[in-house]
Amino acid sequence: MQKFELILKNGRIKAYKTFILFFIALNITFFIVLVITINNSGIRSKALLAVSMTIFSLAFEYYRRKKTKPYSGKGAALFYFVLAYLLLHYWWMALAVIIVAILYSISLRDLIVSVNPKQITYPSFPKKTFGWNDLNNIILKDGLLTIDFKNNKLAQAEVINGENDYALNEQEFNDFCRNHLRSADITI
């Protein structure tokens, strides 16, 4: 059974990473303010521990990046914030950090369109699956994937070269899609 997997370009990754760094800096600032203004030594020590662990994890990420070994200090920093907020009994803040962490991890995932003889899976959130009879056309031309739906919607995205699609032949993909679109029209 022939199957195609196309990796779509995610052009907003830089914006997502900038936002998460701003969010981390905001939380570090909050904990530093707690350390400075609160007289309770238990709260001060927990806030100071959260700041020091966060700075350590970000420094370790920077060090690992220089060694070309991937490590996400941002995920560790968000975990430390959640832990610190829970220890300080700031439940709503912990919940907010968890939500931001989930959205951040979703935004950085690989966007893979899977095309097989039964269906097309599109990497929206949540993933959407379409049958061949839901489409007017699907075409890959010059690295641009265009999906034309029968309900007058159109989806276009730039395809990037991934690990598995270096030998992707546009003509072969388009012929595959054309044949399945024709067979879906015949069965209706």
C-alpha cells in the first residue's frame, strides 16, 4: 500500500520560542519580587530555588546547544514553575503555566500530512481526517500543497524536505491523488 507523508513548514516557531522566553522571564521576575518582598523564609526559599533551577536549566540548554545535543531547558523551567507554584499554594498560577506548556508543546510539533489510499490526515489541532470523497482536488506543485475541499474551503501549506521525503516525486504524488479522487467519484 502506497503512502505519502509530507512535512509542512511551521513558520511561527520563532514567535512561539520568543513568547515562551518572555513568559519564563515574567515568571522569574515574579519569583524575584517574592524573594525581595516576602518576609516568610519558607516562601523566599521556594521562590529562590525556582529561580535558580530555572536559570540553571536555561544555562544547561545553552551549553548543550553548543555541543549540538538537543535539550529543552524551557520545558524544565516550566516544570520548575509549576512545582514552585504548587508548593506555594498558587493553584491558579500552576494551572496557567501547565496550559501554556501544553500549548507550547503542541505548537512545536511536526506538521505531517499523511496521504494514503483510504484517507488524508491533516495536522490541525486536533488532527482532521478526510476521505477522498470530501475533496475536489489535492495537488503538490513547486513545494506547495493545495487541498481543495468540496465545501469550498481551501488549504495551502509549504512542504519542507524532511528525513523521509527527500525522494518525493511530485508527479507520482499527483498521479496517486488523481487516481484516488477519480475512484472516489466513481463510488459516489
